[in-house]
Amino acid sequence: MPSSSSALPILLCGLCCILQQGRYGGAVHSFVLPLARTSSSSSSRKAQVQNSYYASAGAPAVDMSAYDLPLDRTIDEWTAVVQAPSSLQEGGVFLRAKNKELFVDTLQYSIRRAGGLGLILTEIAGGREDGIGITIIEEVLGDGNSARVGLVPGDSIVALSVSTTSRNGDVETTRVSTECLGYDATIDAITSLPPPTSDDDAVTLTVKRVRRQPKINVRLQYPPDTDEEDVTIELFAGENLRRAMLTRGIKLNDRLAERFDSGGSGDCGSDGTCATCVVGVVKGMELLSPMGQQEGQILSKKPRWRMACKAVVGYGMVEGDMTLQVNPRQW
Ligand code: FES
């Protein structure tokens, strides 16, 4: 943890005094940022999996601020990784959450420039000659422009863009990236933006925010004659139910299932035709993604059944408790 500095140096950044340096700023160079290389490491894949959970959960149906973390926790959770370029994404240094139970959300805000942003920034990792580090928002000033849009302490600004209109009417957009920069490099990037030309000018801030992944507690009940004890597993919003159960060692495949395509038996591998993965939903149907047409037709006479391979838990980033019957044909 950074130690606080009694003096609070104020930075006049050339953009209408929009930023101040935070109380952790006096000790910035005592925190050296270790950079993890992820070009072929499992942590890279883990981060991608976390992001794909989030993407699979669909549009949030709840107030996502419920998953925000307090500043003290955020400071401990940010880290940076070097990502080699791949066919999926550009290379560079990116923010990540250390804990697999967290995810990094990306949010955008349009903020009026006149009067300043009203933010106190602080560097929580840095001390490198190349300027790489982690700078976060320490405080959102109550009377500033940022307080009106929803930025919170712990956010890290990763990009800013402004648009200016020339005399002949051409609109030019200038964008600077500030992801994984130390304090000084962040300020240098911000102050490189063209100055505002009117009171109505706005800057678009892209921030990354560490959030807790919504959890779904799933109680699994087995057919009575199997004498299997109920078990409870913890899933993250956005996980595919079948994959999540199999990776946690749950015996899911129903030997009584019959394929709908060929009439025989056998696992279709998530194709939605074998129904070996069907579960009975005793509680928490609302926590699953909506049924597709094919699944709806196949299970039309079983309104409480779902194909686990076609169901995403915590859909809409909703968390809660579920109870499922495994192999419901055998009850
Ligand atoms: S695995 Fe075949 S229907 Fe789900």
C-alpha cells in the first residue's frame, strides 16, 4: 500500500486546472510495477475467459454499481500485463484484475471541460523510466463535472478524446491513450489534448473499473435412487451451465436421454440435439438466458427443463441462488 503524503501537491495541467495529484503521489517512485508477460501464459487466457464470461451474460439488467469495490480494495487489485499481439487483439500493456473473482469493466463518459474534470489522481504503481505504471482516480470532487456522470474512486482513465471543429466546419478528433501509465506520463498525455474552444466542449473519458463478478450459487439435487448428496457449486455470471458443471466434476450426462436428430443415444457436444445435459429447474429459472427456438421446441412439454449446454447463468449480470435437478428423467 502506498503511504500518504502530508503535502498535497496541486497540478495545474493546462486544461483548466482539471486535475490534482492525490495524497499517494508523494511516494510514487517507491512502488515499482512488476509486469507480467502473458503472450503464452495461462493468466492471459484466464483474463480472456473472464472477459468472455462478461460478454456472454448479455446486457446488464441490474445496476452494475452493486459490483463496484471500495477504493482500498481496488488499489490492491489492479495489475498490468504485457500482451503480445494476436489475431484477437493488439499488443500492449493492459490493466487486469489480480483476483479471478473480479473482472475489468470498460465504461465511457462524456464530461464538460469548462470548469475542469474535478478529479484527484494518484499513482499506485510506477517508478519506471518508460513511464509505464498504474494511475487511478483517488477522489471525485463533489462539485466537479466528473461527479455528475458517475466516475468513482479506483477507476483508471485509459483514454481521452476531444473533437474540435475548424473554421471550415471540419471536425477533428484527437485521442490519447493513458492505459497503464504512471502519473507524470498520464498528465503529459492529457495535457497534449487541444484546449477547449467553447464552454460546451466535452471530453470523452474511457475508464476501466474493477468489479466483482456476480455469483450464482447452484444447488444440485440428484435422483433419489442414486443416494447422491446434494452439492452446491458457485458459478460466475456469464458461464455456460453445461461447461461450468462438467469442469467442476458434476456427473451431468443422462443415460436415459435419446437424441432428437438420430434417435440413438450419445453426447452431441453442446449441439442441442441429445438432451443428455437437460436439468430440471426447481428454483432460479429467471437467472438463466432465454430459451432459443430449437430448445423451446424440443422441451415444449417440459416447461421446467433446460438444456444446460444452451443456458448461460446469471444472464443480465444478475446474481442469486438456483436449485437444479440433475438427470430429471430419473426422478
Ligand atoms: S449436450 Fe447435447 S443437448 Fe446439450
